[in-house]
Amino acid sequence: MSKSHLSGRLLARAQALQVLFQAEATGRPVDRILADEYVVTDGPIDDYGRDLALAVYDRRGDLDLVLGTVARNWSVGRMASVDRNILRIALYELLYEEAVGDAVAIDEAVRLSKVFGGDDSFSFVNGVLGRLQRDMGSGVDLVARAREQRAAQEAEALAAQAAEAGADQELQAEADDAAAADDAAAEAVDADVAGA
């Protein structure tokens, strides 16, 4: 499917993807991209595309947390920008757009990945979204789970730092004791030499 054959909601999603990509590439927020010059397929941008880009951008922190829990062996930062933003759009629709069915959100994301992504993007996108859909279907609150996992990781990191700091303090105390013993031995030698 070429970009010129996009229409309807798929076109709106493609436009949102392009705006999100431009925001990420330039380091500017989506609202600034939309206020300035931007390029989208078959512009001007559709209202749904505009709203979707703004909403996804606003919630990207939680979206990335969730994506990080299921994209095994791929940190969100290591994903291709196009794939990452396609996943963000689809996940946003899965979580927050009740009018969009799960199957539609996933199918449209796969279609976008075939048009804009690399050779293997569609299978990667489909796999990640399939795992998320299964988890949601079994009643998992994806955002809550991701936040809990992040909190557990942060607590684990703090505990490791505390243990390391405690070990450093123990080593320092042992070094101080050894230095004090060396000083006492040196003073004893000095006293013996002075007395001789």
C-alpha cells in the first residue's frame, strides 16, 4: 500500500504518526509542530489526526512505560522512531479510545507499519500489540502494572546503592582500623628507637 492510498481514519493515524515523528526528530512538542510548519500526507491534517497526535504526545510517558514492559529485548529508546510512534498511537487507542475496537487499532497499526516502517516492522508491531491485547483481555491494568514494575525497579536500584554504600562504609572502617593499627605500630617502633 502506498502513502497515496491512505484514507479515512488510517490517513488520520498516518498524519498523527508524521506529526509525532517530526516532534521527536526536532525535539519540539506536538503543539509547537502543529502551530508552525509541518508536513503530512494529503494535508491539511484531519481533526482526528490532530487530536490523536496531541493526546499521544501528552501520555507518552505512561505509553512508553507500558511498551517497555512487553517489548522484550527492546527498550523503547532503541526502537525505530516510526515503530515506537506507531505503537504509541495504537496503545493509546487500545487504552483510551472506547470508540475504536482493539482489532481495528491493531490492524491499522500493522497497516501503518507496512507503509512507513522497515521490512520487519509489521511483525514487531503486531507481536507487541498482541501481547498487550492479551494482557488487557485477562483484566490487567497495563498502566498500573507498568508503574508498579518501575517502582519495584527503582526500589531495587536504591537498595543496591544502599548496600554498596554500606559495603563502602564497612571497607572504609576496616581501612581506618588498619591505618590506626599501622600508626600505633609505627609509634611503638618510634618509641622503642627513641628509648634505645
